[in-house]
Amino acid sequence: MSEKDRLLGMPHGTAQNKLRKMLLWQLVVETGNDTCFRCGRPIDSIDDLSIEHKEAWQGASDPKEAFFDLENIAFSHLRCNSSERQRAKTHCSKGHPYDKKNTYYWPNGWRKCRECENNYNRSDKGRCRNERFRQANRDALARKERERQATRRRAGVSSPGP
Ligand SMILES: [Zn+2]
Ligand SMILES: [Zn+2]
């Protein structure tokens, strides 16, 4: 650890990057550029700021030019940027295709690879988790049944006699 690192309590390079981002954030706000390129809503905090390329530079005919082209730069929420990147992926991290047959969606819209999920379910860890789910389900059903019976009993007691 260098003397500078010690004084800053972090690596000097990290501190410089942080300072640059703070300066940028100040300018973004001052120039009214604090609107997300993806969703159109305001970007409220520096932690949510992401700098991205409007068109992916890797696939451009001149990648280097596309990378440094300031016209191709936009600001967005970190989460908007990463969910866009997530959508652009055609394969899961294990390389299975995200096609119609192999993809299903969580209620929150996340994609899940069927093959990976199946592999997980067959593993010891997955079997353990599924058993826990089933047990929790049985417990919940039993609790509901007990409540129903209790309600019925209460109703029987409090109903007026003939
Ligand atoms: Zn956004
Ligand atoms: Zn997979």
C-alpha cells in the first residue's frame, strides 16, 4: 500500500476514478442531462448513473470509432442499462440458448434457462431446496385448514339457536 493509498483509505486509482465520476455527475446535473436514455425518467443519484453506448460498439464497422464517438454516448440508470444488456444475451452463462423451448420467465420478467434449472433440480442442492418448498407448502395448507375449521367452529357457537 502506497502513502497515497493510506491517506485516502483506498487505492489511489480508485479514488481518482471516483473523483472523475463525481465531477461528471455534477456536470450531468448542471447541463440537464440527468435523464435516462432507456426509460426517460430522471436519474436521481450518482450510484444509479451509468454511461453507455447507444449502439453497441463491438458490432460496429469501426469499433474504435464507435467506442469514442461522443454522439454515441448516453446516460442511463444502471439497472436500465444492465437489464437491456441482459435482454441482449442470446445464451445463458452455461451457453444454453435462450430460445422459445429453453426459456421461461419469472413473474418479475427475468429469464431463466430451463436446462440449467433442470440440472439444478436434479442436483443434491436442488433436491434439498425443492423438498423445503414442498414442506413449506404442506405447512401452509395445514395452517389454512386449521384456520378454516376454527372459523367454522366460531361461527357455529355464535349463531343464534332456534
Ligand atoms: Zn432508466
Ligand atoms: Zn443454461
